[in-house]
Amino acid sequence: MGTTGVSKSDGIIFGSNTEDDIEKVKKPILCIPENANFSGFNKLVYGSDYLEEDKIAIQEVISFATIFDARIDVVHVNLEDEDEKYKEFTEDLKSFIQYDKISFSHKQYDKIGEGLNRYILEEKADLLIVFKRDLNFVKSIFSKSLTKILAFTTDKPLLVLKLL
């Protein structure tokens, strides 16, 4: 699905088709910015939250990566020091992952979306992959989905996974 990014005119945010599809569609969605260039998927970045669902999502990322023989960076953006949580999560994952071209890192940035965008640019990644979690009603009122923010702010293609 093509994206044109966020533009504001008289308080209206455009790009609602992509936003609606990210919310409603139950299958993975590949969001491609209009200025993106495709030269293959050689390096993929998966944005992790250290949650149990990430273990399943990373298996999906590995399945996708094997098609392109791509490297995978599993990255977590820290808003605070989470070294112990990082070590525990990565050790657990390494025990069942059967893919040689995967690495894990965590970076500290002030905002998660900006941090992921900076990381994919610094690492020259070809694709950002995130797992879309459904926000509960209260959270959905007070926060904008990170997936939606990334779909309109990244210059790289974004693959949104939804696991059933």
C-alpha cells in the first residue's frame, strides 16, 4: 500500500486510507512511501518491545528474511535503562532461533518512533518491520499508535505484522 506521509491542511490529516487499513486488515500490510527506492531487502529491522508476542513475530520476520537471504536487526528503543530486560529477552530468543543472519541491539532515544527511524537510516536498512498490537479502549483515546506514526514518518518501506 502506498503512503504519501502526513500533511496538514486546516487541521485535517491526510493518509487516512493507509491508517484505516492498518487498523482493520488482519493480514500483514507493506506500506511504501512514495519516495522509496527498491533495491531488494538486504537488511531488515524489527522493532521489538520485549513482549511474548515478539517471539512469534520474529519467527515471521525470519520466514520473510529467508526469501531474500536478508540480515535481521532486532532492535528495541529504550526510553530508560533496560539492560537486564534486554539480556533476558535476547538469551531466551537465541535459544530457539535457527537463523544465522540475526543480531540484537537496544538503543536509547527520547521517542520510540524517532529512534526507530534514526536507527534504520544509520544502519542503512531496507525495511522496518513492526508488530501491530491492538490498543485497549482507554489507551486508544489517549495515544496515537506507534505503527500509524511510523507509517507516515519513515522514508523506508514498513511491514506491519498482525498475528491472529
